[in-house]
Amino acid sequence: MRTARLYQLVALLAVQALSAGVVAAELPLGFVRLAEVAPGIRQEMRYAGSDNFVGRPVAGYGAADCWLLGPVASALAGAAADAAGLGWRLVVYDCYRPERAVADFVSWSKDPRRQERKADYYPGFDKADLFSLGFIARRSAHSRGTTVDLGAELVDAAGRATAIDFGTPFDMFSAGSATASTDVSPAAREARATLVSLMAGHGFENYRKEWWHFTLPVEPAPPAHDVPISKD
């Protein structure tokens, strides 16, 4: 029932935003920029640059900007507020993912010459197997605007940030990245449990193979999009 109400809000948010003239034409209907909803969340959009498993900007990421379905962004803002109470600041690595980006991943996986970031992101696997192993999806919920990849950092009273150890980096394709993995330190397991609890408190579900991956269930499922992420 809760997710059905959330999806009903999508159309309402879109109409209100369009009436106010605040939605840029390039956003899919019902989407918002996270920076306009939760400016306190730090954005480190990895696929817009070269610090990712393909080693270059990914197709469709013309800007390092987090877009999400309106209710998803609002729920994430709530999680961020709870995180701040712990001295944490959420850091997003990926949000909406155009379908052309998924196609780019598929094309990359078929090119054995491109292995620049293997040691950093998939040292134990052949990259052609990353789909069958469940690390990358051929049809991604990210393209629906309902999924976010994120971590967090500690922020002191002076605003200084310190990285939180989650045991593995974002997008490390390994057994150790599974949320419940016992191959990481007790401190990392506690950090993962805290992140899952924060997100679950606002309706997000974690993908068990990736501690950073969270989806807000929305029914009926919104459509996937292929609108490229662009600047204002």
C-alpha cells in the first residue's frame, strides 16, 4: 500500500513541478534532481568520469548529476536527515542510469582488450561473467529512477569529512562486497548494518550482493528511460 501511494505521488509531483516551471525539459516525467531535494547529500557520480570499472565516462552520463523519481528522492532525503543525526553524510555514486549506459556496459564486457581497471574492480572474475554473476544487470532498476548506489562519510562539527570503512570500495565485484559478508572487519560489518537500517527506515531494500545498492519498491513499476543525463 505504501509503495502504491508513493507511485501515485509521481504524477502529482510532476504536475506541480511543471506548473511551477522548475523542471527542465530533459528530465523524464516525474523525475527530480537530487540536489534540489537534498542538497546536503554529496554527489560523487562515478560513471560521469573515469573512476569506475570501465575506466572512462559511460554513455549517457553527460553530467555528474543525480536524477531520481520524485518520491525516491524524497525518501532518500529522509534517510540523509537520519544519517546526519549519527554524524554521517550520505554520498551517492549512481542514481538514474540511462538505458544506453547499460548497453555500454554490455558492449564493454564483450571487448577483451579493455581491461584497464580489472585489478581495481574485478580482480577475481572474467569481465564477461559479471552479468551472469549478478554484479551488473542487463535491465537495470536504475533506469527507472528507483535505485541508488551510495555510501557515507563521517562529518565532524567543523565540517571535516572522514571516510567510513565499508570493507570494500563501491563497485568492487567480489564476494566481500555482499552486504552480509564475514570477510570484512567487524567495524565494516557494523557500518553496513547501520547503512541498511538507515535506508530501510525509509522503505529502501538492499541488494544482498552489493552493500551500496538500494531500491525503493514502487508499484506499479515505473518505466525505464533512456534520456541522457545533461547539464542545466
